[in-house]
Amino acid sequence: MRTPSSIVIDRRLANRLLLDVVQSAFHLSRKNALDALRNRQVRICGGACLDPARRVKLGQYIQLGDKPNSQACVLDGARQIVVRYVDQQLMIVEKPAGITTVRHADEVAALGKRAKKFLPATLVDLLPAALARDGHKAKGRIRAVHRLDKETSGLVALARTPEAESHLGKQFRAHSTGRRYLALVRGIAKDQRIESHLVNDRGDGRRGSGADGQLAVTHVRIIEAMGDFTLVECELETGRTHQVRIHLGEAGTPLCGERVYDRPLHGTPIPDTSGAKRPMLHAAYLALDHPLTGKRMEWEAKMPKDMTDLVQGLRDFV
């Protein structure tokens, strides 16, 4: 699992000793955690803290390492974004893995306004710099009309006007957009149509299928079998939160790198020997009607390098 370089203190961590938090959050030994504090490598809301016995507070932003240059971080994040299409109404971009699409209001509410300015930049935060880099004007608010998980890469649609936001939002809610994902899974997958009703808690604190909930339909098609792993395409008939991850996991073929939807109800995780550093899911195809002209438009995005490298590595072992 990837070790974070920063965390925001939530209710679970609030009021704990800073030393304990640094040890557990950054996967350090007690000695290394103490050394990091003494060497001024631990910062709370931007300021170095040397006191291992300090109690952390809800909403504080804890960083480990050298103090970053905030402008350089924004420019670096913007460089990773590929702008595929832009006009006065609509933007289509390729989001890299590791960047949140947009800040959830619930996240800010839970952590407090004080923490908001210390949270890592989202895709929406970075887009003005990405637009300016490509010579486009970046005026006006950019609105996300759908989301990809932080560790999922691929195509995202964004609106540049309130009218476009409304029009695109209706398309996504009506499931009239076209959306296909590439997924690398552990196990031998099969072509199938998966239908279930998704609930917020299936009984073990995870989202999953239940008797009631929102209808979710995913069409799975095998692209390539590689021994104990399979590359599949997942076409969404609906678009529910974590739909692909849940359906693949409940089918017994969780994503390589998946750490949440990788086990049966009250069961143990399915072994993962792929070496994946993140859930291997990529939004590879997107189609929608232009919010002003009504013209059907479509885009495709190739798998990112970390995914193609992993696929090639698994092929070599077959």
C-alpha cells in the first residue's frame, strides 16, 4: 500500500499524540518518527513541530518531509493533466491517478474550514493552470459533472457554465452517456452482465449489493486472459458510486490493487500477487451530447503507463 506524505486529522485521530500519529500514518518505527520530529520534518498546518507529546486536533494538516513549494506543486499537478477538448461550454480531460476530482462538501464540513486551504489540490483546482499551459483562457468557475475515484485514471467531463452543468448533469443522471472502463483483475473473469442493487452498507461497513438500494448494471467483457489475471472492459449501463469496483469484487475478481472491495461479506481479502500500487481501473471511453449543439461526441484514452507496465509484466509470466 502506498505510504502517504500528508494526512488531515479526522475524528478517529483527533487528540492523539503527534508521535503516535506520525508512526502509524507514515509507517515509521518509533525511532524514525522521533528523528523526523527532531529534524523538523514534521509540519502541522505548514509549521514545523518538534514536540512528540503534542495532541493533534481535528482538521489539522500533517505533512512529512521537506516543505513543498505550493506553486511548484500546482504546476506539477497541472502538467499531469491532459486536456482533450475545451470550448466555452465543455471540457474533457484525462485525470491521472492520485488526484481527487473535486472536493466533497461533506469532507470540508467534517474537517472544518480551517483545514480547507491545507488539503491537496483537486483536479478542478488544477485545471486553470492546465488551461493556461495550453494557451486557453481560464476564466469562470469549472464544474465537475461526474467524478472518478482518486486512484482511478481516465476521462472526466466538466462544465464551464451553469447551463452546461445542468444539461450534462441530466445526461449522467439519465445514464444516456457512454462510459467504458478498462480493469485489470485478479482471477479468471468471464463475459457477463452484472445486475444488483447497491446500498451504503452491505453489512460490514462497505458499500455493496443488498435487497434495497440503487439499481446498478455493469457489462463485463474479457479483453485478455493472463494466467491468474484478466484484463476486462466494463461498460456502465448505470453509474453508481464504486459500481465497477463493487461488481468485480463481488464476482470474485477484484481489481488488482483493490483494498476495499476485495473480500466477500465478513470474509478475508482475496490474495493479490500482482504488485499493483493502486486499484487498476481506467476510464477509457466517454461519449455524451454537447450541451449547446446536441452533437454526440466521444473520446478514448489509452491506459496509463503504470497500468500498461503491469499488464506487460503479467504477460511475461504466463
